[in-house]
Amino acid sequence: MIDKIKNYIYDPKMSVHIYKNKVNIVNYVEIEHFDSNKVIVSTDDGNITVEGKNLVVSKLLGNEILISGDIKQIELR
């Protein structure tokens, strides 16, 4: 029972949530590259590249970031 509660509260899987002009990445490893046109985030499953204009990175929690701006492309490699 305790393990089920832990897994519910802390899901160790990487996830990407896409909203209008925002991308939320949970359980990432590190931010590899950041400028106003491109953000590259490494995860256990590969790299996520977000391209666009006026990109801003907000660190929400120790393992969660929010990228906002005029997002044109999201790629997982």
C-alpha cells in the first residue's frame, strides 16, 4: 500500500505536457542548451529540443521546468 502511494505522489517517469505556447517537462536530467530560439533538455529517454521565438525557461521544481514563448517545434531524439 505504501509503495502505491509513493508511486502516485512521485512518478519517476519523464513526461512532456504541451499547452498553447508552453511546454512542461517533468523528471528531466539537465538543461543542455538555452537561448531565446532553442532549448535542449536531456532526459533518461533522450533529448527534447524546443524551437521557437522569445523562449523563456522557468524552473518550477527540482525536476520540472516550463518553457514558454512562440513555440514552433518540439522534438524528442
